[in-house]
Amino acid sequence: MCKCLDRVNKKLAPDGLMLPTISMLNIENGKARETVYFLSERINSASRVKRRKVIPSFCPFCGIKVKAA
């Protein structure tokens, strides 16, 4: 797995920032992995649909496929 998330968070740390992450657990083997996620925004403020998290299957920084935990 790539180290892009660690590198980006180290660059953001001096400004007191970090990327939002989510822990994903593979129930079959008990392993967990940390990944970045993106939160959707409403285009229409009248929309009653909940905002959704989008979890990429490829690293958004280097393009390497994210391996399952």
C-alpha cells in the first residue's frame, strides 16, 4: 500500500490540518485499514437526501489500487 496519506498529512500538519479518514474492517480476516474519504455536498439546499461518504478504490494521489484489509 502507498504512503500518500501519511505524506499529505505530514505536509498539512504545520497548519493544524489533516485529511478525514475512515477505518475499514475486513470481517473475514479481522484486519483493518485506514483510508481517506470524501464527503458529498448538496447541490440543491432543498434536497432531503443525506450527504454520503465516497471511499475511493484507488489512491487519489498516486493512482495505486487500494488493497482490501
